[in-house]
Amino acid sequence: MKQMIKFAALLVLATVALGGCNTMEGLGKDVQKLGDKIEDKAAN
């Protein structure tokens, strides 16, 4: 029984960690796009 609980907890943590990576990657892309727009406005 303890093994099953440990496995379930590990599975939940892995899912959260992988989901977090995707979220941070998306945030990074959004910030990059914003930076590009600011650079374009500054150049003109």
C-alpha cells in the first residue's frame, strides 16, 4: 500500500513539473515577443 502511495505521489509531481516547464516556456516566448515589439518601436 505504501508503495502505491509513493508511486501516485511521484506521478503527480512529475505531471506538475512537466506542466510547469510548458507554462514557463510559453511565458518566455510571450516576454520575447514583447521585447521584440519594444525594440521595433525604439528603432523607428
